[in-house]
Amino acid sequence: MSSSLLADATLLASGSIEFNVSGVIDQFWRLTVDGLAYGSIYALVAVGYTLVYGVLRLINFAHSEIFMVGMFGQYVGLMLLGFNPSGNVYSQGIVLTIVYLAVAMVFGMLVSGATAVGLERIAYRPLRKRGAKPLIFLITAIGMSFVLQEFVHYVLPKISKSLGGTNAQQPIMLVRPTEQFSLFGASVTNVTLVIIVAAVILAAVTEILINRTKFGRGIRAVAQDPDTATLMGVSRERIIMTTFLLGGLLAGAAALLYTLKIPNGIIYSGGFILGIKAFSAAVLGGIGNLRGALLGGLLLGLAENYGQILFGTQWRDVVAFVVLVAVLMFRPTGILGESLGRARV
């Protein structure tokens, strides 16, 4: 028996997998509320993956770094507004706090959106013009992911000593988590409400944009048949650029929601695990399907939250991927399994 198998056997024998069913039952509503908050964040990031795949048939693995850049964008936005990373919670009142959060979200969205468009122009567009094979796009996406990480890791600190580097940024906290009401015994905090309500609004706006506007018809036309769409007068390059922009804007919005939930996650590698989970959510719901990305994100958030109590907190990330594999074994196209070009109207 190899050393890795022996280690796994030792881990199982030591009782590290708990199978705490009673814990899940006792904490069901708390886990559900918390899982929906995490799932809402995964869903917004997953939309970026699914839109780009639907239009270009490209898995944009650099999208996790678009999300990471958005975290720094909203952080810089708050600093420009006069806030400092003191470690204390700023008390601005409800109205001003909402205003500052909205402004910070706009900063994050603009930085993420601009980075996504720049990524498309610099890295992917030249490859399309040369007729590169899909594998080249995939390798380029992975490479650009590392480029963006290392830019924040090494270059950004040289521009501003208060940004980037090896250590996570000290958070600027505008909201102290406080209970607003109880749902079947589960505490629902103001942070959870902001995350879920903001995600629902952004998801609804995106759904309307894709299915009810001229721009959305252009996206679905290019996703279904790019050559015919071009003959009908649709600018394929403009649609592709705007698709990257839309995915980047949603990733930037998710970045603010994520930092509300986990304030100490603003670091150059902070998008890696979340990006993989968001990609898993897109595949789980049906890669290339907008509603599938939203559904997959929520389900993934719930599954990992239940799983961390059922199996132990150290298995939280593993559970999410095991659920993904289990679903794909029985339905390889994901739960909804429709392409963006055939999305319901």
C-alpha cells in the first residue's frame, strides 16, 4: 500500500469523517441561511464563466482573478472615500452605510469589468484572429490567471505600499454583523440580507438583460450560430467584448459581497478557491446556461455548508466537488443542461 493510501486509511480510521447527521438536523436552518449567502456569491461569479463559455466555448480560468481584482477595486474605492483599514467598524448610520457600500461596489465592478475587457483585448482577441485551437485558449487563460495574481503580488506593492503583497489587506469594515430577525431559530444578520438581496437584484437584472433586450438577443444569437449572427448584422466582436464586460461587472459586485462575508480574504490568491467553486457551480447547473449558473451556485453553497457539519469542517471544500462529480456522473450536461443560445425567453 502506498504512503498516500495509508495516510487516507489512517485518516478514516481516526474518525476525521464525522457523519454528524444529528448536527445537520439541529442546525438545518442556520446552515441553509448561511449556505444561501455563500451560494449567492458563487452564482454571480459563475455567470461570468457561463456567459463566456456560451459565446466563445472558452473556459476562462482567469475569471477567478477578475474577481480577485474586484476585491482590491472596492477596497481602493473605500480608501478614496476617506476610510482607513483601522480594524474597527465604522458607524455611519444605515443610509450612509448603504451609499458607501454601493459606491464601493461600483468601484469593484468598474475595476473588474475593465480588467475583463483588457484581458479579452490583449490575450484572447489576437488568438481568435489567428484561428488558434481551443487548447491554446485554455493554456492562455491559465497563464493570464497567474499573470494577474503575480501583478497584484509583486507589482502592485511597488505602485502603492498599502496594496497587494504577500499578506491579506486589513479590512475596511462598514457593517458589523448583527441579527435582524430569526428564521426557525436561525439568526439572519444584516450582512446575510445585504448579500442575498443584492445577488437577487443583480441576477434579475442580468436575466432581463439577456432575455429581454436587443443586446441579450445578440448574445444568444452569437452563442447559437456566430456565422449566421454575423450575416444578420450582429457585431460578433462587440458582443464578445460586452460579454466579458458583463461577467467582469458581476464578479466585481460579488467581490464586495464576499468581503462583507469574509473581510480578511483580500489577497492576491483570494480568488483561486472561490473561482474553482464558481466554475463548478456553472458546470453543476449546466455550463453555458445562465439560470443553470445561478441554480448551481445556490446548490453548491448549500451542499458545502451541510457537508461541513456532516463530515467535518476540514471537508467543506471537498464536499462541493464531490457533489459536482456525483451530478455529472448521472447528467453530464448539468442539472438544466441547456446552452445559452437555447435559453428560455
